[in-house]
Amino acid sequence: MTGIGTEDVPGHWLTAAEVARASQLREDLVERFLPAMQPQENLYSRDLVSVARFVRVLTDLGTPTAAVEVAVAELRARPDAAFSVALGSGGGGGRRQLNAKLTGTRARAWKTIGVTTAAALLVGGVVAVTLSGRHDEQTAAGPAPSNAAKPVPAEVVAPAVMDEPGAKPAQAFAAAKPDPVCAQWQRASAGYDGRQEAWGKTDHRVPAARWSPKQRSVTMAVIPVMREQAAELRRFADNANDPLLVGLLRAQSRYVDNYAAKLPKFEPADQSTWTAATVIGGAAKAVCSTPR
């Protein structure tokens, strides 16, 4: 983790207040998520400013605490790979910069940052595709003040930090073996892929207003299939034991449902919702198939 994005930070050991000033992450969140050195006093390595900047973006997005802890633990365990994708040069930046990096290099990101971090960020909503209902509510209420404080979710979770140098990070919500639901979900997923194959070959760059009669027929026919898929994903989530898989299945269900609702008046920009559903499905598949 050699100084990625910390060239502007003087000294090597910093207090929590100094890390907070350098990263713009609240001091209480520095103490909550970053490991301090003891026993003299709580001091933080200068290199952790990069982590603090990353945590600031996650907390600004309202990422669940468990997801932040898993992401931080894995990023600390695999700093070179993770930070090259998530932080780039690390200097400054915010929600727009991180979202652009994650969405603009999505394929490389999933291969580089690892299944656990990718899944945690997905569950936390870092790769964000705004759901229409929530977006409409925010639009009706008017834009929030830019300086409004964003609360950090306060759910109680098992720590996902490394207690000693070189120790493996504890996974806040990763099961020791694939969930029994995995096999059922994978079979169902393959079935839905087959039923959506004809629709998948249509041109998603064409808005609904310009569909040919054939494309309209194929697209409208796939909507109930997607509704069925979303409902089954919710059932799988209800029966799953692995909280990580539960979160992924519920998230995928929401995106599939939301996309199906958009299809009758489809615009090319709506395709990002389906892309998100597909990426989340890929993360769930990786969770089910990756030995842990």
C-alpha cells in the first residue's frame, strides 16, 4: 500500500484528526474503520489516508457498514490490485470519480478487486443505477443541499478487520461453503437466460418509440418472464443462509423488476439497469462457485 494517493500528506504517522483532515472522512469514521497503532497512542500510517478517502466515498453513498468493512479489509489485503482500480492516482475525487472508474472499467474491475470487494460494493450500491421509484421521490422533493450530512448506516456487524499484521481479513458475511440455494439459483438462472435469448438479440440502442413490430412483440413478451425471474430471485433470497448471497439476490431482483417496468417506454439509457442486474448476477455466481 505504498503511498498510493498520499503524496500530499506530510509525515508517516498521523493522528485520527490528521487523517480526517487529509481525507475529509469524519474523525469518528476514521476511528471506526481504520486500524490504529498502539500502545503509545492511536496513530495511523500515512498510507491509510488512501483507505480513508475510499471510505469517505462509500459512506457518502450510504454504503452499509458491513459492506464498508468487507471492502476495507479486502482492499488492505490486496492494495495494489484494488487501489489501481478503485482510486487511480488517489488524489481528491469523490462520488463521480469513483463511479466513473467503476462503471467505465467494469470488466477489469471485477477481475482485479476480487469477489468479496465487488460483491460488497454492489450490495452497498457503489455501482449505482438509480431505481426509478427512489429517483422520482428525490425529484419531487427537490435536490438535497450539497452540504447536507449523509448518515452512515448503523447496523451491528462482526468486525472485518485484520487484528495483526499479516493476518487474513475476517469476512463480515461470507459463508464457509456455497449456500444450498446456489444450485437451485444456477439452474433457474440458466433457464431464464434461455427464455430471454430472443430478446437479448434485439438492438437495445433503439428506443421503444422506434421499435419494429417484431421487436415490440419480442420485448413485450419478455416482460412477464422478467417479472417471474424477479419473484423467484426473492424466493431464493428468502431461503438462502449466506447473508452475502441474500443481499445479492435481493439486489438482482430489484434491478430486474425495475428494468421490466421500464421496458414498455424503453430508452437506451435504461439498459444500464439491466447491465447492473447482469453484473450482480455474475457476482452471485462467483460467490456460489468460488472456494472460500
